[in-house]
Amino acid sequence: MTHPTSSRRTRLALLLGAAAALTATAVTAPATAAAETPYGAAGADAVIASGTGIGPGPAAATGTGHSQHSGTVPLGTYFTGSAYQLRDPSRGNQRTLDAMNQTGGGTLFTDPDNDWGGAGTPADRQSAGVDAHYATAVTWDFYKGLGRNGIRGDGTGITSRVHYGSNYPNAFFDPSCFCANYGDDPVSGKTLATLDIVGHELTHGVIASTAGLGSAGEPGGLGEGSADILGTAVEFFADNPADVGDYFIGERVFTSGPLRRMDHPSLDGHSRDYWSRDIGTLDPYAASGPARHFFYLLAEGSGPKVINKIAYDSPTYDGSKLLGIGQDKAVRIWYRALSTYMNSTTNYARARSATLMAAADLYGPSSAEYGRVAAAWTAVNVR
């Protein structure tokens, strides 16, 4: 297998990881539970609920954000009586801070007129906050559609920090402060807070609160795979015309192309397409390839196809030709397996069993969905 260059290998190893500890502690407040909405029901214009309007005193509001990656988007904000904050009372008081290019602390974004981000370029520091705040709201709503009340499941909103560090081309979730941190690409200056990367990082929070998958070996690969799978699903769920859903990871940030892909993982020069006995000796990003590939095959099937004007051609280990069950069902199966049947030591063989049990729960043990889960695992050499 051709390996990436040293610079690309470093970037692959850094990006989208679970975290090192931070010095700041997030301050959050409990949310009021809201009625569930079906997964897949929200689009870019519907994902943020309308605010209560601004009267003479403090109130929830709906702002307009100009982002670097997602175009003009609605934002859940809060009016203090004198200024607006990037704080969303409808989603557990999630907050978005400017880390001021430091690695600790941060300043809550405020604005006088509830119009954020200027022209939506890196020249305006607010624009990175818009990307993170919007994508975090989309991720909240995505998991709400799966029956989950916030990332931790307790209605508590997360704190996001942008402009983390100096020219820090990385993003990570830190469970110690229940916060997510996003640096800026040193070449383009763009924030790493894209829909798929935010979805990936917040999914690490979901994993920490459910399966607790380890950070190394096959559990580590399944952890990174789960974050890529559900982060990709967040991007599709957003239905955002400026950042359409695709099966690539991080494609909007780096000019050299996506960091990882799901249809044919080895095309990143680093990941494995199929399970092998040494998969647990690899770094977790390379080891996540079979999980990503399984999910793509389950959702979309094998062979050439065009999805949202992007061409894919997914192979199989055994030469089989597979039909997909659709992303909605594939997401539900993976999420149920992750949140109900996986644990800190789950390896690929047990992940197969977990997804089969999830498929049986949701669709029945004699269903077409159950059979296709089994076939998709066989197609990535997990038997």
C-alpha cells in the first residue's frame, strides 16, 4: 500500500482525534426537553427553530450567520437586553467562544445586531464562530431525531471554541470540559468547524457517553469509524446547498483533498479497505477504514454510482455486488449498535454482532435489512 507523505501522515494523525486535556472548564446549563423530530426531517433552513422575538428584556432570538463553509445560515442566539450572544437556549445553552488563538479559556461571541460573520471569510473572526455554532445545532438536531437529548444525553449543551491555538490544523473533543475545539488551517486560514468535522467531534462525545470505545486497537478504529460515519450523516442531514452531503471527510478545509473517504478508504493512501488480522496494530484512522467502508456499502451498495453529483465506485473483498438499504436505516442501525450493544472492548467481530442485533431489533431477524448488514460485513472481510 502506498503511504502518505510525512506531512500528510502527520495531518492525518492529528486531525479529527479525540482530545488532550484543556485548561478551561465549560459552564453549561440544563436544557428544557423538546419534542422529538424524525431523523432526516430538517434542512438548512429548518434546522434552527424560530426564536421568541425581542422585547424589552432578555430573550431567545434567531440570528443570521455568514459562515466560511455553509453559506448564510440561521443561528440560535440569546439577547441579553443590550447585546446578542452565540448562546442557544433551545439546545441546552450551547455556547460558542473565541479562543483568541490560545489553548485555554475563551471569550463568548457577542454582536450588537444579531447579524454575524461579515462576508463569511476568515478575515472576520465571527465567521468561524458561525460555522461552529450552526454545525453544533445541526448535530444536536440530528441526534434529537435519533431520540437523544444532547450529546451526553442529559440535555446539556456543549461549549465550542474556535481559533484554538495558533495555525492549529486540528479539531478535537475534550470530555474533561465537555467542549469541542477547532483550529484554523494555516494555508487557507479557514476554520476546521465544517459540518462533517463538527459532527465527528461531537460524536466522540456521544461515544464517551455510550460505548466508551477505546482509543487504540480495533476498538480505537471503531471509535474513529463511528465518528466518521455519524459525522458524515450529520452533513447529509443538514441538507445544506453550500456544503452538500458526501462520503468524504474534511474535504472543504484542505486544498490537497479529503482526509478520509468511505466508499474506497484506501484511496486516501493510508486507510485499509478490509479487515485483516493486523488491523489492531495500525493507528486508529487507518484501522477505521473497514467500518467506514461497511457503512457506505450498507447505505449505498457497491459499484459505480453518482450521489449528489459526486461519482463513487466502491469495491468488495469477495467481489460481491451489494444493494444498499439507504442512509436513514443504516444510521439507525449503527447508532443503536453503538449506544446499546458496543462497549470499550468491542472489536470488528463483535461490531458485526452488535449491528446484526440492532438490525433485528429495528427491522426483524428475517428482514432484508438484517441480511444486508451481514452481507456488507462479509464484503469488508468481517465474518
